[in-house]
Amino acid sequence: MAFNSRSSLPHSERWDYDVFLSFRGEDTRKTFVGHLYRELSRAGINTFKDDETLKSGASISPQLVSSIKRSRFSILVFSKNYASSKWCLDELSKIIESRHKLGQEVVPIFYDISPSEVRSQRNSFADAFSRYEEDFKGDTKKVHKWRNALYEATNLAGHDLHSSTYNGNESMCIQHIVKEISNELCRKSMSSGMLVVAESQIRAVCSLLMMECEDVRFIGISGMGGIGKTTIARAIFVRFSHQFEGACFVANIKENQAKQGLLSLQKNLVSEVLTVESVNIANEYSGIDLIRKRLGSKKVV
């Protein structure tokens, strides 16, 4: 997938989210979107997923519009009933607007509908727009804006779940999406100037990872303080963590152990790798035993 190179918000501005998820809740909230959100979160990608259920005719809130504008990426999950929601179409319009004005990256996903159906607005999309043509006779600009947004979104590089690439394999599709978003976030961090000088070191460490091997691997990065060791390690973690069953980045271990104790670090480690809210560990020795038993059979970083 090729991402666009439009200018983004000034470097001094801060994004609140890495990804904004737009979807028709009744179609995908408990299935594809639920799994996608979990994997994005596991990869350390800060994702906004709106869990509100709106009453018919409700408009999207200013807070939601702000969340769209403050996200680096928007993922559009098109499903058969996507166009039946005016809420979704309003979201889509704001996302396309953010793409033009702020350089936001937009990734369309076609869940149970083909790109051509969405682009040409056929079948369920045609039915929805027939109703809108009647409902909005006095506001044809709104319907026209929705149509144009759909057409533009379907011409962007994305993922068709039922293409020959995936053949309906949701897990494979989600893995590809997470990998591409992770890599692009890492690239954006590097292009911001923070990691440009470190790219050669990052490549050198990546070559030592030997991702195709199944043995346990330890890699040390040594050097004087302040030269970017943690920055390199974090970039590598972001780039590869989605390929593991569990992942956790623990920074400043020496300082945090002195402040919080080893037991607190153990709890945080197990909680993040197993993606559970809390872990009950009696003492440090129990923590060592738990880590060995619960994480020993997993592929983790």
C-alpha cells in the first residue's frame, strides 16, 4: 500500500491518536472492527474507536470531529449497511476533508462489499441514497458531498477482504493493516528528524533480529548516555512488535525499579504482554515463576 506524502500538521502540533476507526457499528463492531482494534492496541498504536450508539437522525459531535482531525490515520471499514448511516457518511466527509486540509492518511477496508459497489453506489448503497435524495431535497449539496467522499475513498489504496490476496481471511488482512500502519508511523517519526541520523543503526540491529529464526535472541545496544539508544530500541519495537503474540516496551528499568520495585515492573510486563488489566503477583519470586510459565510458550518481544 502506498501512502500519500501530503504535508501534515506543523511539527509543534501534537496528534491525540494514531488511528481513527470509522465503521457501521451494527455490522462490524463485535467482529472485524473489534479484532482490528485489539491488534492495533496490542501493537502500541493509539486508536480511537467510537463506542456510542446514536439515536436516529443524531449528528456527530464537535468532540468527534476534533478526534478525526487529531488522528494521523483514518481507517474506513466499508460494510453493506455503511451508507444507511448518515452518521457514518458525515464521519466520512470529515475524514476526506481532513485528508485534503491536514494531510491525514486514509485507508479504506472493504469488509463484505466490493470496492466497485461502493464507488458506483450500487445495491444497498443505491437504496440508501435513493432515500437521501428524498429526505434532503432542500439540501442536495450534502448528498452530493457524501457521494463524492465515497468515490474518492474507494480510489485510495486499501484492502478488499474478499480479494485474491485474503480470500476472506480476516486475520491475515488485520495483520497486514497493522504492519503497514506500524511501519508508516515509524517512518513518520524518522522523517520528523528524530531518527534520521539513526536509520543506519536501526537497519544494523534489525539484521541481527533474524525474524525467521525461532530461537530466543538477546541484542544489546551499548554507548554513552544521550546518543539515542532508547530511541533506536523503541523504533525497532514499533516496527516489529505486531509480528509477535505479545509485546511490551519497558523504559528506564533501573530508575523505575528503584522507585516502584521489581514486583511492579513484573506486573506491568505480564499485564501488557497478556493484554489483561491487572495481574495478582504475591512477590518477586512468584513473578519470575509466572513469567516463565505464562510467557515461556509465547512468541514475545
